[in-house]
Amino acid sequence: MPQVPGSSGLGQELRAGAGDDVRLMARVAVEDVDAFETIYRAYHPRITRFLRGMLRQPTLVDEVLDDTMLVAWRKAHTWDGTSQLSTWLFAIAYRQALKALRRNDPAVELAEEPPIPAANEPDGELQHQQLHARLAVALGALSIEHRAVMELTYYQGYSCREIAEIMGCPVATVKTRMFYARRRLRALLVTYGEQAL
């Protein structure tokens, strides 16, 4: 039975083997609600984190998560086990996020406000929190494709090959997007850093 990943989500995969995923999804394909609940509980935290980073609109996250899991329930019979279950689910989430963004008017960005440090906290902690705030704003300024690549690489721990599978594009495209996303992020962090001075 798969274990729920830890809260960090960085590079963590389910503890279950591929055989366990195949057995669970075979049960989901014949509408076994208990098997689906196991899959849902295992992937809910990671997919939610991914969607928050992708959508940057809190009102859409739960809606797109529900859409993603509904597609997984209805299309369970189409997962053939040649890719990791997590990759298949994230591909669904990515497509559902793109659909949601196309059909919705631009909304207020998700504000990831760090806690306000107490006056007695060390300077290092204050600087860390300020960097975290600048990083959140800078990530929000990236294009959806660049945000997806950054989220999947740094927060979910996927390889370029897995990201290409999730996003439905060649590996070379993923590498190009990563290059431009990093460059843009660096420029934005410098700009936001100078504004903070």
C-alpha cells in the first residue's frame, strides 16, 4: 500500500513498488472506491502543491484538483503502467490547470506572504524570509510553462524526461524552458532585491 509522501515533497516518490501501483489502478479501473481513496490520499498533497504553484489562484486549486482526480477515476483503465503513476497523474493535473487558466479570467495572484519576523530574530532568518518572499513573487511572474518546469523540477523532484512526459513535449523543450525560466528568475530576483534596498 502506498505511503503518503512527507510534507517537503522534494524528490519523494511513493514507497510502493510499480507492482502495487498496477494492482491499485487495476482495482480503480473496475471502480473500487477504496483503491481510489488510497491513490487520492497518497497524491493529494503533492498535486495540491503543484497546482498552487502553477495556478497562483487559490480559488482554482481545489476545483482543478477535483477535475484531475475525476479524470483519473474515469480514465484509470487507460493507464498502462509504462510510466510511473505519479507522472500520469501530474500530466492530467497539468492539462487540467491549463484548461482552467484558459476558461477563467485573470485573477488575483496567490500571495505567499512569509510570516512577519519578530524584532528579536537573527538577521539570517529575516534575510531568509525576505528571499522566500521575493522568490514567491518572482515565480509568479514566470509564464505558465516556465512555472510548471520549475515546480516539477525543484518542488516535485522530477527529471527532464519525466517532465517532458508530463508536459507532452520533447526533453529538449523542457531543457530550453528550464534555461529561460532560470535566467528570468535570476533577473527578477535581482530586480526585487534592488527594490527592497
